[in-house]
Amino acid sequence: MAEYLSRAMAFAQDAAKLSVRLSEGLVDNALEFGLDTPGSFYDNAEYKLGQVRTELNSGTEKEKLTAMKRLLACVAKGHDVSEYFADVVKNVATGSLEVRRLVYMYLLRYAEQEQDLALLSVNTFQRDVADTDAVIRAMALRVMSSIRVPAIGTIVVLAVRRLSTDASAHVRRTAAMAVPKLLRLDSALREELEEVVSGMLGEISPLAVGAVVRAFCAVSPQRLACVHTHFRRWCAQLGDADEWGQLELVRLLTAYARTQFAQPDSEGSSSSEQPGNVQLDPDHALLLGAVEPLLNSRNRAVVAGAAAAVCHLAPAAHLSVVARPLVRVMRSSREAAHVVLASILLVAQRRPSVFYPHVRSFFVAAADTPFVRRMKLNVLSELVAPETAPLMVREVAAYTQGSQEDVAVGAVSVLLRCAQHVQESTIDCLQSLLLLSSDVRAAVSAAAMRAVHILLVDGTVRDARPAQMTLYDMLCVVARTLDTCKGDVARAHVISVVGEFAESRFGCQHSLDVLRSSVRAFRDEGEQTRMQILELSTRLSLRVQGEGALADALREHTSFLSKVHAHVFTLARYDVSYEVRDRARSLRGLCPLPGYDDALVEAAPHVLAIASELLGSAESLAAARTRPEPEFTLGSLSLTVGRKMRGYEPLPDWPAQPPQNVDRGPAVVAVASGPQPIA
């Protein structure tokens, strides 16, 4: 029995060996007859890297081809295969065209990491620059320009100069793309590169014109006079260029137009004119007509660049063409929305009516990121108008009840904007804000009470209040929120409102009561509230020495007010917050305490004007909210992040007197209808 088992096991082992040999034979035959598939290299490449070095050093081109396919498959899968660089470089001069192409693809990936080894093959690269195959010539130049060694900069410039007039547009494009690399490698080569690029500006192939413009912007961005003779040809090529070439052309032509044409919305033109009635220079209209079709591009960067060009060059009445493309890009992805919303906000600030038909597109969605939510609410604030307010108030009021605190705070800002600009919505917005002042979320209640504070001080509520509700009634409602409002900043705003309206009927009757009730819980209040209590006490004490209804009402309680005032400042003197102590020390110099600062009592009436300037005011809060922010070019990184980034160049200003009789090349037919040129 044991003998039969041993024979069976031996038979199974022989069968397994035969199966392995058959599979290896099939693979070899497949490689021999070209039956292998690219997927087989991609799926199993990393498991056969041990054979790559042997195959690269073999004498057969087929094994080298197999090894290179495995290496590039590993590169595509994210593996680091730079350790084979020395073995790959040996095959750069191989006779097989297919292997050489794969070798150059590998060298392009690792040339910057292995510069010393790449230098060993510079002579081969120089020979390949004159190869009969255009792909080899382009790849050789790409590898040479990727070797970041200043010593070979002159050699690479010679290669660029030679290939800049190559018969192949692909090679000329590669030569143009090598120029910025050389400039970063050695700035001393700028003069030579400027000469080379000047000769390439006459490029007629749409495939290479974008790279040529990129090279021109890199070496001589200020020499816009060189654009004159190529302007009309580039406008005609704009629609045929590749997508990134279109982007480079649009940027250069926008900067050029800002220095050559008159400003469309100058004093002599009306922004209310229809787009077809705006008179422009023929070349200005030609550029706008060439740019507008790019708004329908599938590339989001091209759409953003074209929209920026239209916004910076077209009349204000013509900006409506950018609304739908920008909204389309915003909806395409989260990343695109992150960038495009900054441009939409800037356009909405200049011409909000452009986005009125698309106001629903800026409603906050549950899947939006925090930045997108914040930007959408900022855009909604700019789109407030009588025709959009009813829909917007209902939508934004729902945001305040949501679980996302940042959305609720942003919604409060939109409600404030609606109340200020649409009188029919003022009372509804005020009621919503007063309800939010008792919200359990401190940030929301603070934002709501701050908005109420601003509405009361700037006169918006007083102008829109109904006949049955007076200012006295509104201030009573605000003062009663102290019983339900828990947030420190919100309570501070309530007390500040009482101080702002101390001279009103409400202040004459109830300001002292508010001060007395606030002083009782002085130690339990927040830091901002304690500072506002100090200011309210100072305001009332200063008013006693003045004239008016408030002074007459307070003189009846002079003794009580003096005691409360002294008590408040005694508590503030030993407060745990150094800011409260410093504030009390400053206010005590403005309003001396009777019995403690008798030497300063006589001078107290003379500092009333100074005290009014130093005490906090909601008007300063409103001014801080509307402080101007720096403006950047639409679509730029600086606009997205909100600050000037390295390399940012603002657009030139419009010329006071545009140049006349400039030769901009042969006339071309406008590619699209735009604003009509000057007859």
C-alpha cells in the first residue's frame, strides 16, 4: 500500500513540474510571436523586477523591450524603480526605436533625481536631437532640459535654438517648453533665450503656439510691444489651440488689451447700455469675440480664464455671458467650486444682477465643504435685491435652525444684508434675528445680536418700523433678551445698545434699571459683558453733568448712580482679566469717582467729547465689516487664498490715452459676435 502511495505522490509531482514547464513555454511563445497583452505587464510587473536587470543587459531587443515595459508599468503603479537608472541609461543608444522611446520615457521620470548618471549620456542626447524620428528628437530635448546642471545650460540652449525651427510642430512645442526650465536653471541665459523666443513668435501651428506664448511670458513678460504684429493671428488661433495653450493665450492677450485699448466703462460710456450698443475698438471687439466661445469649453481652467478675460475687458453690461459658464463649473466638482466661487463673488460685487437668475445655485447643500458653504453665503449676501429677497429670506432662515454652526452664522449675515437693502423684509429679518439672540450656540447668538445692534444704530429699523411699533418698543424687546440671552458677546451687544440709545425715551426711563440689574451679576458675566457694563456706567455718569432729558432724569438719582458707578469700578479694579482692569483704569480717567478723584472732578465736563470717541460704538462694528479687501485678478491663486502669493502680477491699468495706428497683423474675421466695434 505504501508503494502505491509513493508512486502516486511522485506522479503528482511530475505533473506539477510539467504544468509549470508548459506555462513557461506558452509565455515564451507568446513573447516570441507577439501574443502578449499590455495588461499582463501591468498586473505582474512588480513581481518580476528581479529579472529586469538581467533582461536590460541581455543582447536581444525583445528582452530589453519586456524589461522596459515592466519598469514603466511599475512607474504607472507608483513604485520607485530609480535603482535601475544605470542599467536603463546603457540602452539609450539602442537600435530599436520602440525601446529607445521607452528608455526616454523612463529617463524623463528620473532624470532630475539621477543627474550625475544622466550626464553620462549627454552626447547620445545631442546625437538624438538630429534623429530622423520627431518623437526621438522631442524626447531627447526634454531629457536634456530636465537635467538640472548649470554646466550643460549652453548645450541645451543650442539644442533649443536648433529645434525651434524644426519641421515638426511637436518638436517646436517641446523646444518652447524647455525655455522656462532653462531660465529657472540659469538666469544668465535670459538674453539668449529672448532671442530664440523672439524668432518663435511667428509660430503658425495651433499645437505649438500655446507653448511659445508660455515661453515668451517666462523670459520677457513686460515686452508687450512684441505682441503687436501677432495679435490678430493669435485671436484667430485661439479656438484651435490646445486647452492649456488657450489658457496661456488668454492671459497674455488680456494683459496686452489692458495696455492698448480704452476702458469700456469710462466716463464717456454708460454701463446701462445694451451689449450690442457698446462701441469698442475693432481689435478689442475681435479679442472678446474670440474669447467668448471658450466659455463653453470642457476644460474648467479654460472656462475660468475666459470668464476672467471677459470680466476684465468687456463692458459691464456685457458680463451676463459669464454667469451660466461659471455656475456650470461650480457644480462640476467640489474642487472647482472652491476656486470658482472666489471669482463669482468678485463678479457679483461688481455686477450682482448677472447672477440674479441663478440665485438658487448658491443655496447651501449638505455635501458642501465648509469653505464652499461660507463662499456661497457671501455670494448670497451680494445678490440681495427686491426680486431675490423673498426667496432668499425663507431659505436663509431655514439655515439658522440647522446643525451646522458656521452656516447659521453666515445666514445671519445674509439676513442683515436683506434687512439693510430691502425695506419690505426688514421687520421679518429683525424678528428672526431677535429669536436667534437666545440661541444656545454662542456664536450664533452673538452674530444675531450684533446684526440687531447694527440695524438699530444705522437707522434701518427706524425707517422700516410699522406704525404700531415705535423705537421705544423695539428697545424694550432688545433689553428683555438679557433674561434669555446666555452668550457673552450677545449680552455685551445688548448692553451696548442701551448705551447707544441712552438719550432716547427708553434710555431716560430704563437705562439706569439695566445698569442696576447688570451690576448684580458683574462677577458672573463674561469679559466682553463686563467691559460694556463699565462703559454704560461711564456714559450715564458723564450724561449727568450735561444737558437734556437724560440728564434731568438721572439727576434725580445722582446719589444712587454715584454709588453704583463706584461699586462697578471697584469690582473692575480687582477683576481677574487684565483687559477689564486696563479698561476701567482708562475710563476712570475720563469719569472721576466722586470722593476718590476730587482733583479731576472739575475737569470732567471737558472730556465728554473725548469719552464719546473712545467708547465703543456699533457704527465702528459696521465699518469694520465693510472694510475694503484687496482685489486680485479673477482666476488667480491669490484671489482664491485671499492674499498675494509669490509670482502674482496684477493686470496693467487702462491707458489714459490708448495708442493709435498700431499694426496688429493682417485682418481676420471675428470668430463670434460680441460688442460692436467703432464704425
